[in-house]
Amino acid sequence: MRTIDPVLVTAIEALLGEAGIPLLVADQNIATVEGSIGAFPRRILVPSEQLDAARRLVIAAGLGHELTSPR
């Protein structure tokens, strides 16, 4: 998932964290450095073996439209 929305990042972190799915928010530092112009989206990454479970959770939470690509 890629997003410039920090609220969405926090929501996904909480959703996946509650399910015990590890994640990495990539590009968070560059997004902070560039200010709040939204030029650099943050990427939310999960281990490949957790990808299907993470996608199911995001879809069940009504956020499936935010996923980078359908599977």
C-alpha cells in the first residue's frame, strides 16, 4: 500500500498490529523531511507470507480501495 495520508498509515498500523502481522512503514523519513506537500507517499510493507492475511484484513476493514494492486 502507498499513501500520503498519515491517518491511514496509523489505522493500518493498528489494524495489522492487532492481528500480529509485522509491517514496515517505508519512506516515512523522506515524507517527514519534505514537509506536508504530499509528494512522497509512505509504503506499508508486510512479509510475503503474511500478505494474503493482511490484504483480507484491509479489505474487511473497508479499505480495500487503498491497496496498491489487486491480487
